[in-house]
Amino acid sequence: MSPRAAAPTRWNLEDTLPNGMREGFERTKAELKSEAKRFEGLRKRLPKFGEGDVDEALKLYERIYEKLDRLLSFGYMKFSEDTRDQKVKALLDTAEELRADVDNAILYFRLWWIGLPDEEARSMTPSNGDFQYYLASLRRMKPHTLEERVEQAVNLKNTTGFSAWVHHYDQITAGYTFRLKVRGRVVRGADGKPKEHVRDEISRFYSSPDGAQREAAYRSVLARFGAEGGVLGEVYRTIVRDYRNEYVKLRGYATPISARNLENDIPDESVETLLSVCRKNAKLFQDFFALKAEMLGIRRLTRFDLYAPLLKEKKRAGYQEDVKLAMDAFREFDGGFAGLAQRVFDEGHVDPEPRKGKETGAYCMSVTPRVVPYLLLNYSGRVRDAYTIAHESGHAVHSQLASAHSVLTFQPPLVLAETASVFGEMLLYGKMMRDEDDPEVKKAVLLDRISSAYATIGRQAYFVIFEADAHRAVSEGATVADLCSIYLKNLREQFGASVMVPEEFQWEWVSIPHMYHTPFYCYAYAFGNLLSLSLYGLYTGEGKRFVPAYKKLLSYGGSASPGTVLKEVDVDINSRRFWQGGFDQVGRMVDELKRL
């Protein structure tokens, strides 16, 4: 059974917005405008507000943002299905402009709350715990909040500025297709014509057992992005300048990354410590790559060989079988955990098929606490795809465990957003290792997990190190060519002498969507992966006794600071020793690989 034949081709978006492309969108838009106008009417009552009034206002505020999140999520998921659809793009633009209008209409409330004296704010804070944390989070932004008219101008500007450039990048790159030319011959389809691969299809060749295929796949992708690297690079420079103009020049953050850190409610020092420990442990991955070269019988890896398998990958049984494999791994951990993950598939909230024009990669869309999350996948039958199912399903479980919270606080901050997803991957890894008797297959599984640890920790940390360098360089007048040089230097520091990096990898950075969509997002992967490795270590040591504490941790969502949430498992995010513990877990995996 082929992966595509076994999979539905579209998700059911009715639960997000019934009759969304018809009357649903217009009806919700009208309701939003009406409720936003009603909220505006509360402004004249502010001088007489007390605790009960703030509580009442926030309940209306919740309803407004629940509807807005449904509109925006629906628009983005429709856009993800086919980024070439102009009607859908217009609908998404309308939703984003509506967000700006609604934000501007009720902005006065946030500014009023932020500006209150501390004692007055304390006296009016509702007893509702979610509201308490949300209001405290607003006041945390006080030093970087602008006057109302300026905040409104920024909201409007972003619809045709930052957001517009990000969508432009998505539209350009989602339409790319790639031809594979192996040993001088173009790979052709059944019709005899050169086969056109979407990105998620061609990327499966990165882990091909055939070195020529690996190299051909990378060269095809890098050549395509490099051919338009000048344009994509200028889009990035524009985004970077826009980001600095708002967050550093207008809002007064010390550095561009400081804005992301405050949003995540963690101090700059914690992130600096994380990145410093990641940089220090580059040698761990370099030694692993040297070991891998030895196991593959290669003198030295090139960047093309990074994800080369030890064994030829077996053909997967199919999409439904890989879903079952992931669900079985979750069930061995906890039946309730598995039930929440399975619910997403049972509700038809998954779009797994790769298609031309469809957004690449994968994501979990947590719409509101009252909507079962959605998964976008691009399933092509690789082992990696089974891990992606487990990863995105972990996100969905996290959202559902936090669904008792307000729409304002159920989403975890970025630094905790990967906690359940990576843990889900580790559950699948543990099952694969337990169920396998063949030492050679175990080696292959272990090698894949260590490679994944590099991809989600070392690689992601160095993306952020590059971003920090790139944002600084652009502010000093750096060109696209300068950014390519900075990125190539970054790669050569990562790999040292263990991996040879060809010149064309200087264009890899323009192919990384996170750098465009959400600057400095990627340290959340390093944070989440190191945290999850440590948590998985606790689970293997404690067994079922660990489950309740872990589920409680996830149930916080975004209703408390990361520092508070992680006290549930005695984690100190300011400790170098804690971060090093995650790398020590990777080191033990490398040692086990050597023993096998």
C-alpha cells in the first residue's frame, strides 16, 4: 500500500470555522467587529473600573480573541493547503487586516493596564489564575510599550510590512519544484518526462544510502534557492531591518533577540547560557560525525553525507501503519496520552499528503482550547516521517492537556513548545529499540536518533547564532553576499575538521523558513530537545511514577512562567549543569553506538 493511497488528502476544517469559505468567515467577521465595538465602549468606564469590571472585560476579550484565532487559523491552514490559491491568499490577508483592526480597537485596554500604578493594578487583578498571569505578562512589557497611536500604526504597518514579506517568501518558495540529476542522468517519471519533486519529496534523498543521490538532492535544492538567493536574501534583509526598527529603535530592547526572550518570559542570560553550552558541545557532534564516517567506511564526511543511513532504509508499510506505530508508543507511556493523540486522527484533523504548492514541512495548529488541534504533514514514507507523526502528535497532546486554560494562556511559550513533541519522538525511539532484535538495525535506529539530536539541538542553536550575527551585520550595512560569508563561517565552526562543507551551502540559510517567519525561534528547539532528553532520562529511571508529574507540567500550557512550570521537575534553566545534562544524554547514546 503506498503512503499516499493510505492517507486522506485534506483535513476537515469545519471544526475551526463551519462553512468557512462561505458564510462562516463573513458571519464570524461581523460578530468580531460587533464585539470589538462593544469592547471599545468600555473605554469611558475605565476611571471607575474595579476588579469585577476587569474580570468582565477580560471575558469579552477572550471571546473576541477566540473568534479571531479561529479566523486566522482557518485562513492560514487553507493557505497551507495551496499557497498558490489567490482567493485563499486574499482571505488570509483579510483575516490579518482584521486582526490589526481588532487589536487597534481594544489596544487602549492593554495600555491602560500596563500604565496603572502597581498597587492599583494589584487591587483590580481578578482571582482567575489565567487572567492573573496574562495581566502580569502585559505589565512585563511596560518598558517596551509605545503610545497608543504608535502601537496602532505598528499593527497596521505589519499587515503590509513584516507579515506581507513573510507571505511573499512562502509564495515564492512553496512553488519550487526540483529535478534530481544522479550521475549525469535526470530521474524521470513513468511518463518519461523529468520528474518534478516538491521539497519534502526531494529531501527524503538526504538520507538515501546512495551517496550520489544525497549529493544530487542537496545540489538541486541549493541551486534552486541559490538561483533566487539574491531576491530571497533581500526579503530577509528587509525583514531583519523591519524587526530592528520596531524592537530595538522603537521599543528599546537591548538586542533583537531580547524581544523574543521577554516574550518567552525568560531572561537574556538563560538564553546566552543555553547557546554557550551548545557551542561548547559542538565537539560532541564533531566526534560523532567522525565516528559515523568510520562506520560508513568514508575517510571524512561531506555536508552531503550528514544524514546518510547505516542500512538501506526499508520501505515503510504506509501512513496508517506509521500512525499506529506512534500511537502504540504513546500508549505504552500512558493510555490517556495516546487517546488525546489518536483523537486528532479520528476527527479528520490531519493533512498528510505532499503536493505541489502545499506548505513544506510539518506543524501542529492549536486553534483554541475548544478545538481539537490540526496537523499538517508531508508524508513520503521515510522513517523520519514516523518520527514527524510522533512529534506533531506530541504538540497536539500538549495543547489538549492545557485546554482547561483560557485562550489567552493555553498556548505554551516557545521555549516549552517543543517539550511534548520531542518527548513523543523519544517514546517512539524507545519502542523501536525495544522491539528490535537485530544489532545492525539497532545501530541504524541509534544513529538516526543522534543525527536527529544534532539537527534539533546543535544545528538549531547555530541557526540562532547566525541570526544574531546576521541581524547585527545588516544593521551595519551587510549585503546578501556578506550574509552568505557569515553563514559559511558559521557552518565551518559547527563541523570543524569532521565534515567538509562545499561552497554552495552558503545559500542554505535562505531556505530556512523559521528565520523569516519567527526570528530567533530556533533556540526553542535546542531548549525543548535538551529538556526532553533530560525528561526522558527521568522517565526511563522512574517508570510510570514519572507520568503524573509530566502530564501536570504539560497541563500548564502558557499559564505560568517557564521557570515556574519546570519546578515541577526540579529544572533550573539558568544552570549550565542542567543544559550539559542533555548533552550528556546524547553522549551516552554515542557510547552505546560505539558498543554496538
